Amino acid sequence: MLRCKPRRSRRPDMGTARWDMFSGGVLYASGNHTSSTTASNLTDGAAGAGSAVTAPVGAILTITCDELARVVIGGGAATATSGILLQPDIAREIPIKASGTISVIDEA
């Protein structure tokens, strides 16, 4: 299980999403992503740098955010009222049912 340290951001409107994605029992991609109240896609680089990750169908996303957030998998954009709700500092395992990018947003 992934655990997040409490947020130590200088900006109160930004958080961190730590994630791993496994496909066929093998680590497919992982990273730390800076999240905010503007939706953004998980990327294959550290702290949001790099290219957007495309989740393959059948993979498992394990994600932990240090703020209340939402995630949308399969190419849509997360909003403060739509997507899977992620409670702070609680790891979620989410099966990928639709291929596409993974969007994350902090709930203000």
C-alpha cells in the first residue's frame, strides 16, 4: 500500500498524487504528480513533467493523494464534481476498464 507524507507544498492550492500502474502483474508506469484545482493528466515523469500516460484496459491503478481529489480514467477530464473520489492519504486500487489518459483534480 502506498502512503503519502502530509503535504508540504508552499502553495495551498496544490497537492501530490503518488501512483503505480500494474498490467499483467508487472509495473507498467509510476510517478508523483502535482495536482491542483485545474484538471491535469498523470504523466510518466517526476512531478508532472513528461508525457501523459495512457492506461491499458485490464491494468490496475493504485493512487494516493494528499488532498481530497477526483480521478477520471479513459480520456475524460476530472472535475470537482465528477470522477472517482479519492480521500486524502488513503490508497485506492482502481481497475482500468477503458483505455485512455488519467485525469486528476483537487477538490478545492
